[in-house]
Amino acid sequence: MFRLIFVGLFFLILFSPLQTFAGELEDREEIRKMSDNAFREGNFKLLEQLVEKYRSTKERTTSGLWKLDLFYEGIEKSFHASIKGESYWVEMEKRVKYWISQYPDSPTPYIVYSYLTSQYGWKIRGSGYSNAVPEDAWKPFHGKQREALEVLLKNKSVVSVDPKWYANVIALLRYNGVADETIYKVFLEGVEKEPFYYKTYFIAAGMFSPRWGGNKEQIDKIAQLALSKTKSKEGISVYARVYWNAAALYRHINLFKESLVDWEKMKKGFEDMLQHYPSPWNLNTYGFFSCIADDKSTTRDVINRIGDNVILDAWVKDKNYAICKRLAFQE
């Protein structure tokens, strides 16, 4: 019975827009659940139909996110590095290898297999700082990162039709200690091939951040390139998206102190974003960044535009909305 309901729901989503769901966060979760459930059931036919739709149509959520990314996020939930049971990872590997055998010309199972392999390496390493990693964990960790990268490089002709190939290869090149010049070359190839796939910019900014030996100048270079590649269709909005995504690298609150972000440009980016994707999620996020940029007049304006459509998740912490509102309207 569950399977019949699931299949019916799948086709409802596959062939109709998601406006029937309540909002942005609900839309995201529905897509993740769909791919997660299909993967857990081993229903690769459904997975292939769904991913092909998202990849070919480049369909977005109301806020502008690629549904293709949400599809992958649903599957990736099964490979969290905190899962310790060895037999579980063995079973997951068998499942994805079977998927490859059934769809050898599809990019999707190779991307999933590479991610699974990389995450298994992180499971061995652990999530702590490098000085806390057991000495005997380093060799298998690096081995798994090399294996994950080789899967994507070896099958590039099949897999790189999916823009996620570039985002994942950029990360894996960094994990494998490859030189910046090589990583940046792959990044440029990716954004030339599909300039409107945001994830390539996001991952590149993360991999060129101080955490991975980069710096704020490299992040800004990526943001400026994103602007130039996408301005013809999306204005300055992708510049704002890159710094929005990179804000976590600066614990959000320090973004305007420690990065090279230009708030006036980012503000114009949010206005452009709202022209293309007038989502309450984007408007609430605009309010949050106005607040941490200490732009009281813009924060007041945006909060007035939000009205009753407050989405606390967009303010990073629930209390931030009330704090920002109080600061913006106090005399």
C-alpha cells in the first residue's frame, strides 16, 4: 500500500508544479523525501525519472534553488559520516553499484557512488580537528578521497553532463591536496558550461576559504566572476547568493568585518533576486543581512515588506528577527 501511495505521489510531483505545498521549506523537504524514499526502496527507475526531469528542465524552487541539488541532498542523507556500523556502509556500496549496473549511461549513480566513498573516508577520519585524528586513520581517509575523485574523473564523459560533477570534483581535488591552479581551472570549466548552477560557485568559495588554505581575496574573486557570468539574466543576485552562502564561513555576524563583501552591491543583488524570485524566504534573508550589515533603514523597509510572512529560519537564529526588528525601529 505504501509503495502505491509513494508512486502516486511521485507522479503528482513529477508532472505538476510544487505550488500545492505550503512554501519554500516544505518544497525542499518534499523533494528530499522523494529521492530519499526512492533510494531506500531501491527504486532506481523513479530516481532516474526524477533526476532527469530536474537536470533537463533546470527547475528551481520559489527562492531560486536548483531542485537537482535537493534531489541529491535527499539521497546523501543515507551517507552521513556519523553512521558507524561497518555493515551499513557495505550494504550502501552494494546498492549503489547495482544502480550503476542498471543505468551505466546515467551520471547520477556515479555521482552518488563517489559521494558515498568520500563520506566513508570522513567516517574513518572523524569530524574533529586534524590534530585529533588518529594516526592510523589518515591513510584510509586519503585513499577513499582518491577513490572518490577517480570515479568522477574516469567517467567524466558520462557524468559531467550533470553540473554537480564540477562542484563535487572541486571539493575532492581540495581533499586530495591538488594545487589551486588545477582546482580553479575545473571551476572555470564548470561555470563556462553552466554559469547559472549556483552550487559550483558555493563549493569553490568554500574550498578557497581560509579553512582550506585560501583567503578572502579568492572568495571575492569567485563572487565577482559569478556576477559577470550571470548578470545578463539575473542581475547582481548571484553575487549576493555567493556571499549569502559564504556567510557561514564567517559565523554570519563577522561577514561584513572579515570578508571583502560590498554591502551596497549585495543589497542591489537581493533586490535583483526578488525581481526574479519574489519568495518570502529571500525577503526574510535580505532582512537578516541588512541587519548584520548595520543598515537600519533597509532593515526597517524589508521588515515592513515582510509583514506577517516572517520565516524565523531565514534569520539563522529565531531570536534574531526580534533583535533586528527592535534595533531597526528604535529611535
